[in-house]
Amino acid sequence: VVPLAPPDVLHAELPENPLCLITDDGSSLAPVLAKALSEQGWSPVILRFSGISELVKKKRKPFAKEIPLIELSSSAESELETSLKSLTEKHGNIGGFIHLHPASSAPAESKLEDGANAFLKQAFLTAKNVCTFLNEAGKSDSSRSHFVTVTRLDGELGMGSGQFGAVGSGLSGLIKTAGVEWPDVFCRFVDLQPELTADTAASCILQELLDPDLRIKEVGYSGSGKSGTRRMTVQPKIIRDLTTKISSKSLTKKSVFLVSGGARGVTAECVVKLAQTQPCSFILLGRSTIEDEPEWAKGVGEDKTKLKQAAMKSLVDSGEKPTPAKVNQLVGKVEAGRDIRKNLERIRNAGGKAEYVSADVTDAKKLKSAIAPVVKKIGPVTGIIHGAGVLADKLI
């Protein structure tokens, strides 16, 4: 974390239709921010996700009567789409979107539909549905549209101390992605120390909206003195160059890494490199199961065309119709098994120990049960490398 000076002020006009969508986080900040934006010429609209009503503080100031409120009864995207369509038909296009993420000190739920994860998903869906409006409003040379997400981690972008729900930090990735996909929209992730008053928090957000520095994507604010604040951002720092042979004191032969998605692809390459630098033990996790290679694949090389031909013949011989889906499934299993075996051998040849466990990392109980025998065999886990993911690449 590095300190930042207070931002300069960009003197820009408001969008042609200064409609700003604000998600209600249930805190005292939402009505204070809405009022402050109104005073600057914006027309705020409050969007309340399903489940937020339970978090609304009883003693907070009410929203001004003239501010429209959209209250969703479910997390279905169809209801969100209908509500936003109705809003824009009545009030015009949206020129700004500020997502206030509910503060949470609870650990993350394992399912996307639960707790804090549900609000994160709703933030993404809202961004997806307002992106056309924001991009259109941002094309003007004299005005600025914005997409800002606000969390209450620790005011230091998760780099400080104290307990907080880390789910909201995922919004930083959403902002960075939007910043690349929407070059005409001002995108920023703001993390506020939970102890900041609503008035101070609103002031921090407002000054970020006018910052002319587009190089900064994430900013934190924490208290300083009686009423001041410290502004900061995260700056990458090289901790250790893995291309050298200088080993870290915290990394020894007894170290045991639990690696999700570590048996194939780029994560496997990282593990092999780590094993070459400092031989230790690795428990590799993946969804694929290692089975004995079927007879039809034995003797067939790496050529995918020949593998498909062999798979087709196997299906025909067994009386099945060789559809593309069935052929690809058979070939995929063989290729996955080969990749896993090859990478396990590479790690062992580099001097490390490696065990593969087929498990779903989204099921904590089953995962713990699956790795227990291996942990008993090679020792307790001392480090985690998370490389698992679902390939579903597409624009927001």
C-alpha cells in the first residue's frame, strides 16, 4: 500500500441526462451520498437488492421523497432488466452507477447464491445491464460517466488489519475489467474504513468521481487524526524472483502446498517451476479423475485426429453411435489423464513430491475429506496456490 495525495478536480460537465443509479447497502451512507449528489446536479435513483431491507439501519436518515426507489423482490436478472427498462423509459438514460456494497465481517459462503456472494453477483448483473447507457453517456468530450464500487473492508484495500468479509474485494476485479472494456467510462474501486462517518465517506466518494488521474483503479480511505483521512492505493512489489536459486527461509523441503487446478495448464507450469527452485511437496487438486488408459487409446500418440479416429472406432465396436460430443468426451478424458500423469512426473523429476486428488474445490466438506489421507501421508498443508477456475470467457 502506498500513500496518495488528495485528488485534483476535473472540471467536467454532467452527462446530458445526469441520472445516477446508487445501490442501497442499508447503511447511513446511502441517503447522505444521494443527497450530496443531488446538490451537485445529479438525479439519484436508489436500487435496493433483494435481502437488503433486512440490513437497513433503523436510525439512518431517510431518502428525499423525490428520489425514486427500485426495490427488487428477487435476485432474478429478468426482474432487474424489467426495472431498469421501466426506469430509463420514465427518467431517461443512466449516466452513472455507484454500487455501495454491504459491509460484512462474516466469512464467505461457498455458493454464489448465498449471503454476501449474492450481492456481489447482483452488482455484476447491474453493471452488465447499465453498460450500454454508461458507454453512451461517456462518449461526450465535455462530460464524464462513471462506474464506482464502494466496499467497507479496512480502508486499506484489504492490506490492513482487522476482520472483514473478503467477498467484496472481488469488485476490484470487476472495476478493472470494466475499465478495459469501457474506455469511455470512469471506473474506480473505493474501499472505506468502516469507522468513517457517513458524511466523511460521501466526501471521499465525491472527490474520487472528479479525479482526472485515469491510471488509478483502486483507492482506499482510512481515518487520520480527529477528522482527517489518509488516501492510498496498492502498488505491486517484487517479493522474490523465482528465476533465481536463492531460496526463501519460509520455503523448505518440508513445505506442503495445496494447489487447486494444479495438475494441468498454467498452474501446473508454475508448480513445476517452484519444484525446480525449491523441491517440496504438492497436493494437486482437479476435477478430472485419473483412470487407467482405455485399450483403444494405448499406442495412439498425441495426435488429436488419430485419437478421435480411435475413439470413433471404439464407439462403433461397442454398438454406439459416434457423435461428436461422445468422441470429444472420450478424447478429453484421455488427454486429461495424460497431462496429469506427465506433470506429476515432471514435478517428481524436479525433486519435489506430488500427489493428485480428484475433488471439487467448491465443496469444502468433501474437499477436506478427500485430501485427509494425503495430508496424513506427506504432512500438513503449509501453503495454498489457487489456480482453479471455470473457462467461460466473455465480455461483461
